[in-house]
Amino acid sequence: MKLYYAPGACSLAVLIVAEEGKLHLDLEKVDIRTAPHRLQDGTDFSTIHPKGYVPVLLPEQGHALTEGVAILTYLADRSHASEVDRARLMTDRYRGLEWLTFIATELHKSFSPWLFHPEYGEQAAAVARSRIAQRFDYLDAHLREHEYLLGDTFHAADAYCFAIARWAPGKGIDLEPWPALAAYLERIAARPAMVAALARHG
């Protein structure tokens, strides 16, 4: 399988899930700072993905998969988990989809594009930070009672949450008001698969 990714982008979540599930991904870096976005060989990325953003996963068979929630679910379903773990994953499937959707629509889209494009202005950025703070309040309260989003088991939703929430300090959001969230991010950062994913992703 091949993953089209950009360092520092949400595509990190896909690589974390692959590392956790012991799934090999070939990586194809996309320069998202150019217009149009280009691959390392100069190919216009829109010829691969007309929507123009990462991540994109090319499975071994079938069509390209786009959209983080779909890709993360696809990889989680194919992980080399034990039968016990696989049964648990299926039991938690809908709760996991709930968390993945929350992160995609309420967290990810509150950061991007509002905090990544200065041309939207400081008023839009301030509204985005306020919205993110409300979502962090919710996450922090949940994480005071749970090691991970679904309880005591790491899930694809945790990979996605990590990839997005780690943007906060660089976008003017201090995590000090949310100690449970900060501790959660530190726990994930220490996981061997996370270390491996960051080394590959950049």
C-alpha cells in the first residue's frame, strides 16, 4: 500500500495506525506548500487526487481511498491484531467512528484552514481558538476518566486526535488549562509505534 503524505499534516495519523497495526506503507511525499501541490518528482498531485489534499491511500487492490476517517477505519480493520483485540475493535467500531467524526469535523476543521492561513485574519483565528478551547474542555474531561478515547485500548481515533491536537502549541494554544489532554498526548508520543511513525513522517 502507498500513502501520500505531507510532514506535519494529519496524514501522520494514518502512519501511526499502520505502525500500530504492523502494516507496511510505502510513502510518497507531497509538497503542500507549492501551488499546485507536487510530488518529489514534480508531478502535479491533483493528477493523483483531484481534491488536492493529503492523506491518500492506494490499497494493494482497488481505488484510491481519501478522507482520514475512511483511511483510518480501513487500516484499523486490516491490522494484525490478535483475535481478541480484533473482536474488541469490532465491538468498539461505532464508538470509534463517533470519535473519528468528532475529531474530523469539530477539531481538525477548527484548526484548518483558520489557523493555517493568516489571510483569514486575526478575528477568524480568535474564533477558531475559542472553538478549539471548547472541544479541548470536552476532551480533557473525558481523558480524566480514560487512558484513551475508547477506554484502556489505543484506537485509530487516538492516532488522529494526537496528529491534530499536537498542532495547538504552534498555533498559539497553550495546553496548560487541559492537563489530562496534555498527559494523554505525552502517553501517545511515548508509544513505540508513535516514535517510528514520527521518524518516517517527519
